Amino acid sequence: MSIGEASVGSPKIRVMDGGMIDVTPYAKSVGIKLPVVITENLWNEMVKTDENSRMYGQKEEKRLDSLLSTLSMELLKGRAKDLSFTFLICKDPKTTSCRLLKACYKEKDDGKRFIRVSTYNEVN
């Protein structure tokens, strides 16, 4: 099942203050119940496609779907409050990129929980 168009300019993607991107509608489509935000850095490194990767069939919606599906599987393992996992993308037929990512449960000012996903070296 396709999650639909996924680009920063699409109606479902909301860019928030502080360099965060709300991908909750897409997260719900893969079974994640809590709101999910990813960092702009993660979006640019692992979701955003360039002309070369698009030439080989890569699409932002497929990368986002893969990222959120991987996150969903990690969340099902029921580990600690903060977790790390690896994520791979193909840049072109000869190049792949592997990154260690982290997901943390956070609370908004109103006490509602959400999940923040970032590259491993980003500060929480």
C-alpha cells in the first residue's frame, strides 16, 4: 500500500518550528499510533531524493514508508524508552547509504507523548 505523496511541500507534511517535520499521517498508515516527528537533517539525509536517485526509481514516499515501517518493527520489540536502529537506502544501483538512527519518546507541554526520530549523532 502506498502512503501517498511525501514531500515537504505536500499537504500531509507539516514543517514545525525547530527543524522538525511532522510525519504523523504517514506513521499512522504503517500502524504507529503516537504522533511521529523526524528532524530536518534526517529528512535531508535519508528521505529526500536527488535527481540521480530519482533516475533509478527512488521516491521520497517509498523512502519515508520504509523508514516508518522499520521504526514500527523496532517499536514492536518493546525495548527501552530510547532506541536505535539502522536504516539503509539505495542512492543508485551501485551505492547504498546506511545510517544509525534513534527514536525517543518525548512529551509535549500538554503531557501528550510523541516519537522523535533523528540521526544518531543529533542532540535530543
